[in-house]
Amino acid sequence: MPTDALLDDAGALAAAVSGPPIGDSIALSHDEDGTVVTSCGECGYAFGPADRDPKLGAVMRERSIADLSPLNAEGMTERLVARHFHCPQCALLLAVNVQQVGDPIMLEWRLDVDGKGA
Ligand SMILES: [Zn+2]
């Protein structure tokens, strides 16, 4: 990777840390050790290192897909579940994933905080 690209990546990361939330709910900040972490865009709660999906530091509750829409009550309510991920401190909703019952948490986040690539 060209040096300029690394500098651009580092500059972009520095601008994103302590900047406005990414989307509606996740922000980047530094913890007391200087590690870049994901944090709640509302209250600042740290979910964990920024290279890890913030859902892994959130509170999850599972609800029937019929709670999302009455139309969902017509099929697959035994096989599918709606997983809601919330900030443990202020309850801000981070994400909702519809998945098969028993499947692992769907990881959707990848952030290269050290410039080494994925
Ligand atoms: Zn919060």
C-alpha cells in the first residue's frame, strides 16, 4: 500500500475518532488507555475495541418477528427471531437483525484501526 494511502487512512481515522456518530448510534472515541473504541452516540458508553463489532458489547433481546409486523405472524415465526441490540447504559437501539433461531450474532462491523488491512 502506498505511504500516502496510509497517511490518508490515519487522517481519516483521526478525524472520525471523537467526531460525530457514524450513522445514528455508534461513535468512535479513545478510552483511558488511548485505544480506539466504539461508543454510544447518545451517552458515550464504550462497547469495546473499534475493530470488534459493537453489538458484542451491547445488550441483546430477542423478540418474535411478528412484533416487527403483524404480516410476519403468517410464517416462519418458529424459525426466525428479531434480535435487538441496545446500549447497556441508555438503551439506545443500535441494530435489529432478523436471523434463524440459534444462529450466532451476525457480525457486520469491520474497522481497520491499525492500518494493517483485513
Ligand atoms: Zn448509550
